[in-house]
Amino acid sequence: MNEHVKKATHNAAVFLLPPYESAIERSHALAGAVELMRQAIEHAVRAGRDDLAFQLLDLVQNVEAGK
């Protein structure tokens, strides 16, 4: 199977996951996502992609602001 097809299949499966039922679980999942995005910012900067890092930073700020 083509690698792009495998990745697309995986991404589709991830987005079909139901949300967590409790607000606490959703809050913890969102905090985990923010932490991963902060790590991705570091990697993007070190890779010379400050443009991508700024986009991630905007996304983190929107999540933390509740948007």
C-alpha cells in the first residue's frame, strides 16, 4: 500500500474518534495537545521554519484563550 494512502487512512481514523465524555477528560486532552504543539514549535524553530512556529504559536494562543 502506498505510504500516502496509509497516512491518509490513519488521519481519517484519528478524526473519526469520538470526543471524551467528561469535561475533565477533554480538558486534559486539550492540555496534552497544547504541550505537543509547544514541542512542535521548538522543533520547527530548530528546523529553520520560524513561519511554521509562528502559526503554531497562534494556534496555541487561540486554544488557551478558548477560541
